[in-house]
Amino acid sequence: MRSLPSLTALRVFETAAKQLSFTLAAKQLHVTQGAVSRQIKQLEDYLGVPLFVRLHHKLELTDAGQELLQKLDISFNLIETAIADIRDPNLRQKLNILLPPTLATRWLVKRLAKFRQSFPEFELSIYDRPNDQVLFDCEIRFGIGPKAKANSELLFLEEHLPVCVPDMQVRAAQLPLESSNLLNIVHEGKKLPVWQDWLVAAGLDGLVDTARGVGFSTLDQVINALKSGAGFAIIDKHMIGEELSRGELVQFSEISTQGPYGYWLDVSAEKQGLSKVMRFTEWLKQQASLEV
């Protein structure tokens, strides 16, 4: 019979050793700092040697800790490979992604051909709303900051352009704009403050009643209303590149604004180590970097 310490203690040690922090390890593992400390103490008692040098507000690995971390990293990778080889290959390569509908249709879809060329073994399923029957591998979220209890990275901030159809460009030049012609996006029950931010940047703060105008629940609806000549809008340039290049929409001012909202990539702790998730998120971040 093998003589081994608790696998839980080994996993806790690996996390704490890579973070060099019991606090960060506890957050990543979703346990208390005290639980991490107890697991490390039990492992050190089992081995008979200290694994960390506990300094003031700082941790360092001992020589024994360094050696154990290196060997655990190799061992856990071998275990992961063995498990992956045994699992159903089709199941292993399925990717379930949750993201906002407009980002899916206007940003991700046109990149899928490149993705399929790079990863023909992946079966990608895209959802625009949560589903209790689906376990998501990662989420692209529209928001301001990182998500708690997840590894969150900013893909890109919105870059807002004032736009309309060409036939309305002359009317747009006759500032200030009519409040009733403002098209707005409603997010979580409130109009996004893109008009207020742009008016401040344009030196028109207080000259237009931004509380008026028409609100839409999706950006696609706003863009369709714009193209029909329903009014003026402040739109993220990443979502209307094709309309601008074809001349279907035009900027009525050179003034633009950025953020504070953007698109965040969230990966839960239990999904971070999966090869398929790592490969997809690296590809996604590469695509997003081209937008900056």
C-alpha cells in the first residue's frame, strides 16, 4: 500500500506555493485561510520538514518546498494527461461559452472561421444567456470590473463613437441634438451613461436632456434603429466596423470616449487548469489584442 499524505493537502500546498500566499491560495480554492494553514501544517508534520519560510507579510519556499513543488507539478500534469486520455474525446473537446448576444453576432462570429482552422477538434457551443442545463467553460461578460471568485481579465474597453446614417449627418452638425432623437442602450434596468460621457467630452454638458430618447435592451436593436434613420447613438466602434467601412453609418463628430464598460473574460477556478479552456482563452485574448 502506498504511503502518501492527503491529496487535498498536496493540492493546497501546490496552490499556496505558486501564489506564495495562504490568503491568495484560500481565495483560489474557495476555503478559509485557516483551512489552508492547517493543511500545510499537517503536510509539514507528515514530511518532518518545513515547506515555507514565514516572513513578515511574505512567504518563501524552503529547499524542500521547492523540490516538492517541482515534483508535484510533474505528477499532477501526468495525472491530468492520463485522465484526459481516458475520458470520452468528444466530451473532452466540447466548449460551452456564455457571452452577450451582440458580442456573439458582431465580434465573435466573424472570427469563428479562423478558430475552426486552428482548432478543428473543438466543438463550440455559444449561449447568450445562462442555462441551468449547461456547464459553461468560460464567460465573456459586459461590465466595469472583475468578477468575484473567478479569474477575470479585461479583453477590451468600449470605444464610443457618435454615429448616424449619412442622411442625418447635417442635422447632427446642428448641435445641440434633439433629446427625442437620442438612442440608448438599457443595461440592468438603466440607460448606459454613454451619452452623458460624450456630451461632457464634447463640451455640451447640460445642453441635452439625456433622460429622454428611446431605450433598447440590446446593442443590435440600437444599430438597427440607427440604420433605419431613427436617431443618433453613441456606439462601441468594435461592433460597427462593417457599417462604418461600407458607409452605412458615419461619425457626426470626431470626439470619442472610452469605457468605463468593457468585455471581461471570466474563468472559474475549477475550469482554469483545463487544457481546452486554456487554449481557447489564449486564442480569445490574442484576437482581443488586435482590437486595442
